[in-house]
Amino acid sequence: MKAKQIIFFVITLTFANSSYAQTGTAGATGLAFLKLGVGARANGMGEAYASVVNDATATFWNPAGLARLNHAHLTFSHSEWLQDISSEFLAFAFPAFGGVTGFSANLHNIGGIERHTTAGESLGNIEWNYVALGVSHGRSIGQNLSAGVTVKYLYEKIYLESASGYAFDFGVNFRPLSDPLHLTLAVQNLGTLNKLKAESTDLPRTLRLGASYEVGLEDFDGVMVVAAEGVKVFESDWRGHFGAEIELKNLLALRFGYQTGYEEKTLAGGFGVSFQRYHLDYGYTPFSSNLGDTHRFSFGLDL
């Protein structure tokens, strides 16, 4: 077995052991939508994606991934979550300022929340809205290292109350031996938010440690990517994300994901279809306890 393969599997086992040793406990943070991944490709791979990302969704996952783009890219994603929860993500990235710069908008809506009087009388439904607007930049630092940063404006509103704030994301990608192996560290949501009415809100500060490895499938004119990622929201335990993607002839991609440390979800899957500059992706995650399923749809355009 080659040295780079040994490194990858050691990292994978480390992530698995840490996630099983500590069952995920819920962190007491606000703006939970910042914990939810974006993009159908990432969803299909179990969100083991910070070391894989090479498109405009790097503005969310890991801004260092922007350095892997050599052209402009536009992406839009729509997610149907549990109950009446939906989200949209839009990002555009392009080479500029010695690297790649990106802009993103992450919008999240929770509808169907009943409002009652103190006597219990219904006053109809209200909505809870979240917004994160970001500016990102990633660039290569030497041959095997890249780094990036994202600055985000945050906003939430429920009924007549609202709050706003800011946050920063930082990320690095490292290729210790060659192109097929990527190691990643990303820190997300370092910042602050104003009080919502009289309540303070802690952001879900998140650490991601990831590794991915690419294998050529010459007999099928394709490539396979396997990825592992340890994810820790600072106020909770480590969780493990694992994913794989098989892409054939640059046309069809099949994806599978597995997650540990979550009570209501483990498996994920999806597929993607590409035609020249156009990319369509679908991701699916089933939930247990009759919570239902989630579906993500993404469209990408190379410019």
C-alpha cells in the first residue's frame, strides 16, 4: 500500500473512533441553520465535503477550496427539509485579486409556527427567517497549500423581533504528497450576534478536519473520490462524516454518504448529471422516528 493511502486510512479510522466514542449531544447555540450543509453534491456524500469542494459552495464549506477553481462558477441550491422548513443557497465565484473571490447568500425559512395568546387562542401562523450573506477569498500559497477566509453578515427575524451580527470562516487545504490526497482544516462561525429581544445568541462555532483521496477508474473512463471528515460544534461532541463519489465519463456521478453521532440520521445518497458547462445534482437524506426525509436540488454553471 502506498504511503499516501496509508495516511488517508489512518485519518479515516481516527475520525471514526472519535465519533463513536462520543455520541453527539446537542450544542446550546442559536442560528442552527449555519450547521446545515449546502449543495446536493455535498448532501449525497454525507457532508464529508470540506476537503472535496472545488466549486462556489466553497464559500460555505471551506473558503480555501475556492483556490481549486480556474474559472468562474455559479451555483444555486434548494432544500426541502422537515415539516415546513426550506432553504436556498446562491453563490458566485470568479478568479480575482490573485486568487478566487466568491459571494454567497444563504436563506432559511421556517414556516407554520403557530402564535397564541396567553389564554391559548390561536392568532395564526408566523415565520422565522435567517439570512447569511458572505464574501470569500481563497488563494494558493505555494504548490501544495491553499488558504481562504469568509466574512458573513447574519440576520434573523421572528415576527416583530430581529437580530443581526457577523461571523468569520477560515480554512486551509494541504496536499502532503500529491494531487489525489487532500487534507483540510476549517473553522466556521467565529463572531457575534445582537440580542434577539432580551435573549443572547451564541453562534455554532464549528471545526472541520477532513481528508479526501481520488482514484482513477481507467477502465470506466471515470474517477472515484472517498472522503472522511470529523466535525465538532464547539458546544457538542465530535461527529463523523464519510462519503464516496463515482463519476463516469464526466457525465454521471453516483454518491453515497454515512454519518455517525446523530440520533435521527445516518445514511445519505444522491446523483449528478453534467453536460458541458451545466451541472444538475440531487441529494437525499432519510430521517428516523417518522420525521420524514430531506431533498436537495442544485444547479451549477461553469462560466
